[in-house]
Amino acid sequence: MDVKLHRERPIPPEGVLELYQNVNWWPERTPEDVARVLERDPACGVWDGERLVGFARAVTDDRVRAYIEDVVVHSDYRRQAVGQELLAVLLKELAHIDVVSLFCEPELVPFYEKNNFRRSRTQVVMHRKSHP
Ligand SMILES: CC(C)(COP(=O)(O)OP(=O)(O)OC[C@H]1O[C@@H](n2cnc3c(N)ncnc32)[C@H](O)[C@@H]1OP(=O)(O)O)[C@@H](O)C(=O)NCCC(=O)NCCS
């Protein structure tokens, strides 16, 4: 398995959309949306030969804050430490950032704790959607 940042091995938007489809995420996103995201912020892919089997990205000001988004490993490749490696490579790229945050379901807390994330005891997550 090859784990590479987008700048080292370009990630095809279509491969990302296939991974989203695998987890039923974001059917409304287009290849253009993904291409735009990839050109702005850090992203990392996991490759099995020519096949993209994992993806994660960050939204960041490149200085003091970053938010990890869209962490996904294809269902055929899970529980083989692929996700841990993917996250570790992305976090290395963000090592200069003061605080890195993310949102996740409660059952994934152990997955992120392995990379030293700690659950907030005091804060809640709030979202505002443009089309409620
Ligand atoms: C979450 C996800 C990326 C994990 O990828 P993965 O390659 O299977 O994870 P790893 O094999 O590296 O897991 C390492 C450890 O994290 C924990 N872990 C991973 N997935 C877990 C799960 N679904 N529930 C609880 N713990 C989990 C386990 O402790 C695991 O170690 P173990 O396999 O020895 O028990 C993958 O399950 C996925 O793509 N899920 C669907 C999309 C999703 O929910 N993404 C997260 C958005 S916040």
C-alpha cells in the first residue's frame, strides 16, 4: 500500500468520488468540487497499485488551525491499519499547526485517540447549513 500526499502523487477527483460512494457520502459533490478542494488544502491518498483505496484531507489556515475532513478507507481494506497510516501521514504534513480538530461519531474516538486526539469535555459541535 502506498500512502502519499496529493502533492507527491496527484489524487484523481473521480477516485475520491468513488470512495464517497462507498460510504454513501456527499452524492451532490462534483469532480469540479473535489478538484477545487485538492488544489487548496493538504490531502492524502492510499493506493493499492493504481486504485485509490483511502483518502483524507484538511481545511487549514496553514498556521494555527486545521480541521481534518473526509477520512475514508474503502470497505474492502478496513481494519488493516490503513486508516492509521493515512491519518499519520496527513498529520505529519500538519505538524506545524497549533491545534488540529475534527468531528466524528462516538465509536470512532478510539481510532483518533491512537493518533493523540483527545475528546473535548466542554465543547459541542454546531453546524449552519446554507440550505436548511
Ligand atoms: C474510520 C476508518 C477510516 C478506519 O479505517 P481503518 O483502516 O479500518 O482503520 P485502522 O485499521 O487503521 O484502525 C486502527 C484502529 O482504530 C480503531 N477503529 C478503526 N475503525 C473502528 C471502528 N469502526 N469502530 C471502532 N474502532 C475502530 C481500532 O482500535 C483499530 O484497531 P484494531 O483494528 O486493531 O481494533 C474506516 O472505518 C472508514 O472509512 N469508515 C467509514 C467512513 C468514516 O466513518 N470515516 C470517519 C469520519 S470521522
